Amino acid sequence: MIAAASCGSDDDTTGGDNHDNDSDDITISKLTLSRNSAIIATGDTIHLSCVITPANATNKKIIWSSQDPSIAVVSDEGIITALAEGDCEISVKAESYLWPEKCKLHVINPDIYKAVDLGLPSGTKWGSKDAGYRFAWADTENKSIFYWGRYKWCNEAAGVYTLSKYCSENNLKELKKEDDAAYIYGAQKWRTPTKEEFQELIDKCTWTYEDLSHMNYTTYLYVTDGRYKVTGPNGNYIYFDFDGEGYSNYTSRHGEIGVYWSRNIADEKDVNISTPGEDPYKYAYVLVVSKWAKKVEPWARFYGIPIRPVRIE
């Protein structure tokens, strides 16, 4: 699909070609899109804007196009509508500028994590699978190495680590949308759960331990593994696997525990139980499950652990 339009600039709010054949042309030197990538659910729309440099370019007429109109279409105002799952590029180019700018679009099913209604009093619908395998808290990048020195919101000076966001200086205690991997990769239809939603799961559901331990006949080692089947009041269920925790460059306690992020910074009183005097902002609440227990407790924010998302209604 191809659509022609005018592109705005820093001092041009009216649009139009602004082409004056009686004066010397001022050529475009750069086009800048408001974003270069996006994840969107089928049926949703997003608006791309474009800025021209210089602002007083003579001919500002631009053309929008979709690489695959069966996946997404774009209007002459830069409004993208997602039609089907898949990947495609949305391009914009100017009549007087040869180099197009592109936005990589990933279109997903809005129920990507398969929402399950467990019949909970809150009405919360839980994803039947994780939103990514390994994330540090408030970090949207799936990494392979986890410690304070690699944590996104941590600064190091002379061996001292200080937090730059979700800290005492800004008093942020709940995950923002822009730092929520479940929200971003779930096309804004999902989010990381609260500690209260985890506690509701513990209090209102039936938890059945399933032993998945087995012999690995390649290594001839016995592998400890397990999971919980969590059945809601209405009989529907989800599973929580024992995937361990990402620490440094390896996974520890795989098959022994499962740990899942909440969206909440831990309270000082709960942090002091295990690490007295520590900065509570260094910890976020998690759901921890093992063969012997299931509980919500503080966990250091740099660990790499899964997110079990809940549906945004």
C-alpha cells in the first residue's frame, strides 16, 4: 500500500508541499521517524510521525508505504493498522529525498500468552506461559549475564553500585509501562502482575506439585525437576515451572525452584527480615515456588528470572 502525504517539521504545523517554483529550492537532508520499531496486536493502530530536516525545506511531500499490506496498512497520515500476524516494514520517503526511513513492525496475536480465567475474586486472567525466559527487573532486554554491574538501572563508581531509577531519589515503587517486558512484548495487552495478585493465587487456588524428575540417559545423571499445577476456583488451571534463577552467566537451582517477578519494589520491613539495613529499592517482590513452599518475598533486582503476565482488561 502506498499513500502520499505531507510531513511535519519543527516549525511547520500546517503541512503542504510548500513548493515555490520562483525561489531557490531548499532540499531535505534528513527524515526522522518517531519510532523505528513497534510491536502491535492485530486490529490495533499506531501513529507514526515524521520530522523533516531542515524545517524550511521547499518540497515536503512524502509517501508512506507498507512492505506487506496483508499484514499492515498505512494511511497518508502515518496511521498504521495491523491486519494479521507477521513482520513487515513501514517506509516513508520524500519526493525530494532519495533515502527512505523505515519502521520494523511486528504484529502479534493479542492473546499471545493465552489468557486463562481461573475464576478468581479479582477477575484477573493469567497467562498460561511466560513473557520471555530471563529478564532482570524493569529491564526489557533478554540477557544472558546477570549481576549488579550489568543491571540496566545500576551505576558503578569505585566498586560502589547505586541505582538510577526506582530508587529513593525518585521514589518509584511500581513498574512503569516502558520498563515492563510483558507490556512491551505483549503489544500493550499484558503486564507484569502485582504482589497482591500473586498472593491471591496462593490463597485462592489449589496448588498441586508434579514431580518431573528423570534420568538423563545421555549424561547418566538423575535430573531433579518439578512444577505446580495451579487450579482456580472454577477448575481452570495454569502451570508454574521450576526454571531456577539467572545469576552471573549461568542458571542456578533449575528444577528446584521457580521465581517470577512482580511489578512492585519491596517494602523495607520485608527486606530487613533477610538482609537487615539493605536499601529496599534494590529488591522487588517475586513469587517463589518449590516442592516445599510457595510465597511472595523480596529478590535482588539484577537476577534473571521469568515474568508470568496477566491480561490487561
